[in-house]
Amino acid sequence: MKKSNLLNSVKHYGWISILLHWSMAFALISMYFLGDYMVELDYYDTWYHKAPALHKAVGVVIGLVLVFRLVWNFSQNKPDPLDSNPRVIALAKLGHLALYLLIILLIISGYLISTAKGQGIDVFSLFELPALFKNSPDGGEIAGTIHAIIGKIFIIMIVLHAIAALVHHFIFKDRTLQRMLWVK
């Protein structure tokens, strides 16, 4: 693989950006459905303890990957917009900013839920992310409500993001979607 294919250019996204985009998309969408599933479990279900532990550990990994992705994004060229309409460009930038903000809020609220009883988060038995605050069950309840609301807003934004990509591909017939699928 050529180095030029790994990095972004003014015409396309590189393989690293593409991999970060799709792996985080898969992980975040999976986390939404895992979270939705686990809140319905009863105490005697075998996944009652496994699902939350997995959700927390993956959430920490997503947070670490997000930090890398943000650093990567700021250090890379951005492909030139394919649309010349300044409103469309501004809307796309606002949509991406909203997605990143929602992910950050999901990570923070998830951390606050998970550590509300003063216990850290075990990350696949590799390390523990410590609790920064003392026991705060009420704070955990508030964070849980916020986490659930933001999760729903995030999924709506993901659907809108996907629709926008499909509109670009099938109606505007530009390379917006193709640039995030493969490098030419």
C-alpha cells in the first residue's frame, strides 16, 4: 500500500481516515443497540452483568480511539468539498461537529454513570479507568438520563448522516460517499 493512500489528500480520504470512520461507526451503532438491549435484561439473565461490563469497556476504547481520531483529523488535509454551495458546506461541517460533540457527551455521561458508585471501569482486564468522584448515585441517575437522551439523538444524527451521503451519491451524483468507501 502506497503511503499516499494512507493519508488524506485534497481529492480523497486516506485509508487511515476511512478505517477510523467505519470502525467507529460500527462500534458506536453496536453500542447503541447493546445499551438498548441491556437495560431490558432482568437479574437472572446471563448477560445482566456481562453486557454492562462490555458496554463500559468498549466505551473506554471508543474514547481512546476518538482522541486519536481527533488528533489525526487535525493533522490531515481535508478533501476539498465537492459542493460549491456555501450553505451545504456549512451544514456538512455543522453536522460533523454535532456528531463529534454527541460522541464526547456520550463518553462523558457513560463514564459518570459507570463510576457513580465510586468504582473504576475495568477495561477487558487490561487496566482500570479510575473513578474521579466519590459515591454519587443521584449523579449517576442524572447522567443515565442524559446518556439515554443523547444516545437517541446520536442515532437520529447517524441516520441523517447516512441519508445525506446517499443523497449525494444517488441524487447529486458526486463522489462524497465514494471518498469514504475507498481510495482511488
